[in-house]
Amino acid sequence: MRVETSELDPAIAKRLKRDADGLVCAVVQQRGTNEVLMVAWMDDEALHRTLTTRRGTYWSRSRQDYWVKGETSGHVQQVHEVRLDCDGDTLLVVVDQEGAACHTGDHTCFDADRLL
């Protein structure tokens, strides 16, 4: 069940521009190479958990629950940095990724289809 209240720093929460479901897009990038690994969604609580534990924690829109990257797969994300974009509607999460980032087993979620 989604948490309606969070211990996220109010100064950070005030800067976030959430969608109608209270979510902010999170682009996950590999530290050092800047490779984009995946895109996920965070609400205030997921961001709070990520900042507190330094493990990538997201809101699953399909399961309607929180998930910690690697909790079941072992493909853990150690978070080194979180940045908020200039509009406040996207987060950049800089991580060290252990193993595959994509649920398909690919290194990134962008390995499969190149359109151009």
C-alpha cells in the first residue's frame, strides 16, 4: 500500500513537481560511464527511502507497491547521487549497478531496440 505521508525533507518535497498520481520520473544513470540504465517512478516516500538507504527504491505502477532494485534479483543499485532537474519534474539517480539493470536481464533497459 502506498504511503500518503513521508519523512522526506519538506524543502525537497516543495521543489518536486509530481504527476497526477503523485509521482516523479527517475532516470537512473551508471556512475562513471553516464550510461542510462533505466527509467522508473518515485513518490516522496520512495525518494526518502532512496536518500536514507542509498539503495534505489521506486514505486511500481503495475504492482502498486514499493520495490528496492535488487531485492529479489540481487542486481543492487548503490546510489551515489540524486539530482533534481531545473523544472523539478525529473530526478537523476546516479548509481553503481551490480548486474543487469533491466528486468529482462539486459544490462540496461535501452539495449534491445535502437530506433535510429
